[in-house]
Amino acid sequence: MAGLINAVRTTFSENLGGVAQALAPAATRFAIADVPDQTGKVAVVTGGSQGIGYGVTHTLLNKNIAKIFILSGSKDVVDKALDAVREELGEDAAKRTQWVQCDLGDWKRTTEAAKEIAAATDRLDILVNNAGRGIMTFELTDDGLDRHMAVNHMGHVVLTAHLLPLLKKTAEQGHTVRITNQASNLHTNSPFETKFANVEELNKDYGPNAQYGRSKLAAILYSRFLARHLTAVQPRILVNATHPGIVETKQTREDIHEAFPLAGYAMSVGMQPFRKSQFDGALSTLYAATKAENSGEYICPPAAVEAGSQQSQDEELQEQLMRLTAQLIKEKIGQDLPSELQAK
């Protein structure tokens, strides 16, 4: 009975906001106040101007981080975020941010964005791969690829590939470097036949929940792949996937209606009292980005390590995901991934 009660408490605390947060088992508790001082460090946060990403950006600035590069497609959204930072944390905090325009579905622009960052800093301690397409209908990018996978997974691979020399340099100087990839418990919605075998499979329309779930499965597989291939040779670079829970974001308020015009009201209205704030939703990411000491884990709120689905633990599926990823990046923009990101 005690085990069942603990399981229920864990489920509530991982996914819901409000009083549910207090139900987290003692060993998994983590709060904004527990984020360590970040003096001297540099971070990149994709989608860092709203929702969970803003929760991460605001907190790192409040913890004295030296510089944050915010990747976002919209200058207006970034400007609003910086106005909030100025009001709440002061002008100095706002000056420690730099906006880099980037649509992660455009891999050439993503490459340019990474090069701009690398030219602007001599270290990179934290890479938060957070931006993504939510639960929405099937859509192809200009390159003819499923937008969920092209943005949520492959765009972040391109970004990581070009920032890797800077990440490795920082680690070689004796600093712990942390990469986080935004996953979700909805990775269990990934189609059971997922093999990442070819582009035809990638571009099959499985429906909004399955498309989203597959891209979040990819985030966990990619994190575990990097733990085996990158952390193994660069022990100071830690890579983990995170689940935020049900959070008050544009996705849960608005975008859900693109996929489910009527049924989406169950999320946007019915779940509103139970959704987490953007700061509570950022806790697992903040833990992974500032405190985690292991690599290749799937971290749920606030700091609970979970196994994830059987698919997410499949090493051969990790390898095949990265084979297909490397193949498509080579085909579309003529780039080879660094050896640490290549399937063996």
C-alpha cells in the first residue's frame, strides 16, 4: 500500500502544479532556491523567451549567470521577455542576454546561429535544447521533413554539433558542462512500430499526439546516445532529457486548438487550475542544467530520475535514430556530424 501511495504522489508531483508540488518524495525535491550560483557561466537556451524556456532564462539570470544566448524566431517575443526581466531583475540582467534569431527547422540558419554564438563567447557551460513544436497537426518543413522531428530533434542536433567544440573546450578547462533535451512523458505515445528506418517512415502522418510523442522519444534516445558516445570520452559533459509536466504555456493555452479545435478546451480550460507555472515547469530542466551529476538520465519534476518507456531504453534505436539524423542533415545541408554524434 505504501508503494502505491508513493507512486500516486510521484505522478501528481511530476505532472501537476499547485499543492501537488509538495507531494514530491523528499529525495526528488528541488526548488528554484536550490539552483546554485552561476557566476561566470554562459548558457544557450532555445525558446528561452517564453514558457518553460523563460522560466530557465529568468532563473539563471537571477542566479548571476554571466551571459545567456536566447534562440527564438520572434524578436517581439524576446523583447517582451526582456522587458519583464528588466522590471523584475534590473537592467544589468537584461544586458546579460543576447537574442539570436533562429528557426530550428531551418538548419542552415541554425548553423549560422551556432557560429554567431561561438564567435561571441569563449566558453559554454549550459545548453538547454528546449524549443519545439507542440501537439499540432502534421506539417512538412521547406526541406520536406516532418516538422516535429526536424525542429524538436534534428534542429537541436545541428545546433549541438556546431557548439560542440566550445562545449568540449569548456569541459577541458575543468568545468562541468551540461546539455538538456526537452522530452515528455508523452514519449509513450510514439507509434509502437517506430524504427527511424527511413524518411518515408519519418514523414508518415500518425496524428498530433503520436507525431509529438515520437519527437519526445527522440529527445530521450538522443540524450542517452550522447551519454554513451560523448560523455564516455568527455566525462565532464553531461547530457540528460527532461519532462516538465503540464505547464502554463502557449502550447497548452492556444496551440492545442490547432490540432483539436474543440477537444483542446479540455487542456486550455479544463486543466488550467492544475497546470504548473513556467517556473515550476522549468524545475527538472534547471536541475539537469545546474545540479545533475550523471549523464543519460530521464529526469522528471522536480528532480526524479525515471526509466522511461522500453523504446526509450533501446540502444539500437538510439543508433538508428542518429544514423537517419546524420543521413538527412548530410542530404539537406551537406554537413557531416562530428564523430561523437555519429552512430557506431
